[in-house]
Amino acid sequence: MVKKLPEVEVLTVGAGWAGGIVAAELTKAGHQVLSLERGSERTIEDFLHSHDELKYGQKKELMKPITSDTVTVRNNEKQDSRPLRNIINHPIGTGTGGSGVHWAGQTYRYYPYDFEIKSKTIERYGEEKIPEGMTLQDWGITYNEIEPYYDKFEKMAGISGEDSKFTPERSNPYPTPPMKKTPAMKLFHEAAEKLGYHPYVQPSGNLSQAYENPDGEKINACQYCSFCSEYGCEYGAKSDPIVTVLSTAKKTGNHEVRYNSYVKRILHDGKKATGVLYVDLRTGEEFEQPAKIVVLTAYTLNNVRLLLLSEIGRKYDPVTGTGVIGKNLTDHHNYAGASGLFDDKKFNLYAGSGALGSSVSEFEADNVDHTNLDFIHGGVIALTQTGSPPITRNPVPPGTPSWGREFKKQSLHYFNRSLTVMTQRGVMPWKHNFIDLDSVYKDDFGDPLIRMTWDYSDNDRKIHEFMVEKCSEILKEMGATTVIPGGMAEHWQAFYVGLHLGGGAIMGADSETSAVNSYLQMWDMENLFVCGASAFPHFGTTNPTNTLGALTYRATEGMIEYLKTGGGLLVERENTKQNV
């Protein structure tokens, strides 16, 4: 029997970056916030002595087990979908802080071009530049409108960085200086500059120095221990929700996190959300939790799955292109680039951090003229020194056997004589790439699993070829004796590389083509907000966290206004003010 609980003012589904930002901002404004988190409670103390690659890097200690529920994948609608059964392929963060605990810390901004990508592409190149089937659209917000919220996220997180000729304009400098340049980074800078580029130390959530943020939270200086991505930081030197926004919310006395709480449905009357249905994973008990505002702050796929299971919004139809829930699935898989082997140089690659590195932005967004290029968008180029794990990293020259004496010899020789210059490309949305519910596979509760239908496009392949060539040129200029260009599989294989997934509940200025408005408020259900990369209509070239955080900060202002005035669509209210 379902037990009905007393109503709360604001409820978040998840307690990661988005849930933490909502909790911090709403509780500081005097509102009561409840966060339902499916994982268990974690603190910084839980990460002490966590330098264990087998436990965290391979067995994914901080990730959600996929034995009870996973996702299914296929390349097109004619194929049968198959569930992912190896956690290495689907490591989603869970517990306090969510994926914000094990993220690497790269904290780039998207470009003005990204937020108005369709309009700006047509303006510069004409409508014929956008190929048939590419469901490109503007975000319903401009860079200038979102810039103050980028600034707010970076100040909260203490981001370390520096500007370059091609990075987006900022209203304030980074809160902390850039990370130290390692010898490998210096070599990259020298080579890039010789080729006429403008390299810079990339923005990092691994802080270059101790910092106290505007809320009084203290973040320590990075130790360059290299245990960042897939690990929690035992030093409290990585910006994460535990040491920042969740700590801020807790201090207000207005925030409760209810752990081991698995949300199964958003409850609603067809017009407004009334709360959620969740199960206590420890006891199996089900509860109805009423709320005035419901905010989905889970992972991209989980946000979309809850909307589909709860029958909220218009489900996307890939045949007609109508509907919005599940539309514009985008994926950052297949980090490309090139690797270089150096016979006459040796580097200390044990040292590093998740976001220690240098970048070149000449080929991102629309920084380069695409008139004579046969693709839209581009890629960032970066050399990152994240630390070389001994189990998974064994660089050897092409043709080396994959085991045996010669493999061991070459692996030992090149372990600290190998560098990678990588590229992460912008990923455009397509009519045939989408999310829906699987028709066969179900979870332990009997609910359909989420299904991803996705494959590479010609645009992806052309960017890949272009960017790999640029990465190879830099490595040659750096003095690599052997350069190994990165390959690209014939089809997408849903293999984990960063696990950046976006879309499915995308934002925009038109309810016919988007699920949420610029405040991440559902067009179809005004007291339901959906925060996360699920709102991205496409993927820019760089990691999504900064943009996700900025959009969520803006959304919290809308939530506070909504509670103050008692309802309504926030963009309509904003438009009314502007017209007056």
C-alpha cells in the first residue's frame, strides 16, 4: 500500500550538480527543499585512501550498479535493441553529488554561436548549409543572457583558468589562476604557437589554489595526484557538489536529502505535477510525496525516462518528426585525436589531474569559416595530463603484439614517452537519433528500460577526419617520432568515453519544437522543471557541466519567482514585462 506523506515546497529528483544548485539557491531564499536520491550518502571522508584504480577505475565503485536497470541501444530502428551489461559501458554516478563527484573537472563555456546555432548558420552560409535530417534549432536564449549564470557557476566552483583569443567573452576573470603547465603542456604550447594557433590552459574544477566561494565554502588546492575522473577527491580540492552547493544547502537548515529513494513516476493531474511516487530501496515500501514544485535533476536519460513513464509531454515520433520528449539525442562518444610516441623525450605522466591540460579553440563552433568545409561546427583540440593508470594505459607502436615479451618491453619503454592530443567534436542532432522506452526489456519493477537509437552521421565523420589531421600536425611539431591517428568505428558502439549524453527534453522558444522553455520549465506542466543536459538541443565541442550549471542557476531564479507569484509560464511573464 502506498503511504502518502505531507507536502513539501520543492522536490528535486537527484542530488548532484543540478539538484545541489537548486537546493542551495532555493533554501537560501527561505524555501524548504527535499531531494530524493537513489544512492547512498557520501562525504569527503569516504574518499580517503581511495587511490585504487582497480576499485574505482575498473569496478566503478562510485557508479550505479546496472544489474537492476540499465539502458538498451541500437543504431537504427530496424535493429533489435540490446541492453548494456558491462558497467564500463554505462557508469552513471549515484549517491551524494552524483556524477559531480567523479567528474574530471573540465569547465568550458559554450559559444554564442551554440545558443543561436540555426539562425547564425543560416545567416552566414544560407539554409542549404544545414543538411536534410539535421534537426538543428536555437536554444531560446542567447549567450549574453546566460553569461551572468556562467559567471555565477564559476565563482561558486572556484574555476581555475585563463582566456584566449577564441574563448567566449566574460564579464569577470576566472576566480583562480590557471593550473601549472607541465613540461608536456609547455611542449604543446610551443608547437601550437609555431603553427599559428593560440593555446591556453584549459578551465579546471581542480583548483590551482585554495579558494573560498561567495557562499563561504572552502575548496583546497589540487595536489596533482591524478586520481580525479572516476574518483572522489580526498583533499576536497575538486569542485564538486559535496564541498559546495550541497554543503551550502545543508547549512541553511532547509534541506533534506532522503537516500535510497528511487523515483518511479511523476504524479500529475494532466495540468500540474502533484508530486512523485518513489520506493525505499532498503524496505521496498512505496510513498507518495506531494510537492508544490517538482524538479528533475537526474542524469539525462533518467530525466527523459521519468517523463515518458509518467506520460508527460508529447512523445517524439522519428517518422513524422513531431513531438518533443526523446528528441535530439546527442552523444560525445568517440573522443578522437592522435597519439605520439617520443623516443628522445620522457615525461612524468604519473602526475596530473582530471582537467590539467591545454587547449586550442581555432576550430570550435564557428571560429573558423565553414564556407569551404563540408560540415557544421567543429572540435576543440587539447592535450590533457590526467595521470597514467598502470592497468589500462599501455602505449605501444603499431604492429606490436598485444601480449608477450615484446608487448611488455615496448609498453614499459613508452609508458612515459607517449602523449595524446585529442579532440572532442560538436555533435549535431538528427531526426533518426532519439530516446524512447524499450518494447522488450524491463527493470526490476517491471517498467520499460530507456532505449537509445543513435549512430554516427556524415557530419561526425567529416569533423573527425578534419580534426584528427590537425591533432597529428601538432604532435609532429612537438617532435613525436611516431604519430598514430585515432580511428572511428563504422557504427556507434555505445562505449563509455566521458558518458556525455544530451537531449530528450530540449529547450527552445517554441513549445512545438521543445519540451522546456529557457527557464527549463515544462511548457505542458508549469510547476515541473527539468534541469540537466537533457535540455541541450545539440552538443557543443566541450564538456557540458558549466552550461548545465549556468542554465540551472537561471532556472532557480524562475522557480523562486514562480513560488512568489503563484504560477504561470515564466517566459510569458518575461515577455509581458518587456512589452510594457
